[in-house]
Amino acid sequence: MSRHPIEPPERLALLPDGVATTFLTPGVRAGRDELPQEAVLRASTPIEGGSVRWSADPVREILDEAMHRFDAARTDADAWLAPRLHATLRMTRAEAANPALWNFLALAVAPDFVLWRHLPRGEPDDGAPRKVDSVRFAGPHHDQAFARLWWTAEMFRDGPDYTPAEIAGRHQDMINTALRLDTIDHRPTALALVRVVEGLAAAGATRIGDRVNALCTAVNTAGSTLMYEVIAPDEEPHHAALADWIDEVESAPAVPWNRLPEGPDDGTARRSSCDVLSRMFEGFATQAPLRDRARSGAAHGRGLPH
């Protein structure tokens, strides 16, 4: 599939899961066949209202820039894209929880990006054609190509500061594992996780992906009994500030390429709570057992990680 296989629609819309999956043939997922754009658009429901935040062009622009910048190292695009996609698609969590929006983005606006980012590289062991997993087009928020980036920025930002989200995006296991955890709904927990992972990386820790997975498992397991919200209380977010930030999209400039954008100023996490949990999680990181690669080695080596 070429970089611009179709002329993208001007506006975002909603494409239901049950319909989206019918378009994901093996040929489409392998990049051999084009998606039937007219059929995809007919099956989609327009989003009511004329707000500029539902314009497709700004999203398409940042995706094109990401493909240009990171073509030699495609996983590196995640850290750059996550905050910029979030700051471009200004939404409430309730709006972002609708998979139909992400389905439309993947099938109607930027299927080429999904293939560029998630089509496995290298030859598979069984000789079968390489294909993108269907969940990258239409799947849960922690797997879907665009939802995973938006939610990374949402869950790991500290109010208007996207720096922690950018750090999380540098580590694939933070996106692939931490986004599945209920515990990261608690902001000090999410930010403490980022702080500990950043410390491991800065210290030159080996097997950083395995360490992230082990840490996330330990944090999630302990959270079932420790009640992080009690140990490390946080302030309620300022919903009015989020609403104002969303409304400001009508006159906001495009997100910057070479510095982080600013998110909604809806409150930052308590420093004292982040400190308490960071110390606790550092202890988890030193004690959490790493995966035995000798026993799981058969699952590796099937193309490069993506």
C-alpha cells in the first residue's frame, strides 16, 4: 500500500467495530489490497457539530510528519506522536473511549500509517505472508494503533506537561503493558511508574523491557491490596479547565514539531504522593522476577519487534 493510497476524508466519523472488522481482509492487513473507501465511508456515521476538532487534516499532517521523521526507526515514532495526537484530538475520556472513532481513523483516514507502523519486518519462521494484526486497526485501546498513543498521553501526562508521556512512549512495554492496568487511572501511580522506568534506563539497566513488564506486574498485584489512592492521595482533576482546553481548539495553532505541546491545565499530581510511590516502586523493581527467556525463547525471533 502506498504512502497515500486514498484521499482522506475532511472530517472524522464513527465506524462501528462489527462493520470495521469486515473490511480487514488478509490482503488489506498485508498491504496488498486497498480498503474500499466508499464502502467504509458509507458505513460510517458523521460526528454531529462543525467543531474544528473533528477535522481530519491536522491529524493527517502529524502522521505524515511522523512517517517522514521516523522511517528508519518506526517504534521511535510513538514517543513523538503520543502527545501531539492527544493535543490535536482534544477530547474527554468518554469521547476517546468510543472505539468507532479510532476505527474510522485507522480505516478511512490513515490505513497507510497503521501498515507503516505495525506491519512486521523480517521474514516469519513459517513462511506465511506478513500481516498487521487486526487489533491495530480495530481493537482495544491498548492495542489499536491510534488509541494506544492517545491514551498513553492521557494517562501519563502531568496536567499540561507531556514529558512523562513522552518518556513512557519511548518504552514499548510501558504502552503494551501499563495501559492494560487499572492502577494507572491513579495519576501518582502512573507518574511514579514513569519515574522508576526512567531511572532504570538512565542507569543503563539491561533487559529494560523485561524489567518494565516485571515492575508493572508487581505494581498491579500490590495495588489489589495496598490501595494506592489511600497511601498516595491525589487532587481531583479540574474538569472546567479540560473543557476550556477543548474549546480553545477552535483558535489554537497546529501542534509544534520540535517541542512538546501543552496539554490541559487540569491539575498536576501531588509531588509528595509521587515521591512515596516512587520509593515503593523502586523496591518492587529490585525484587520483581524477570521472565525466564530460556523457557519463552520460542516466542521470539519471528521478525523484528513492532
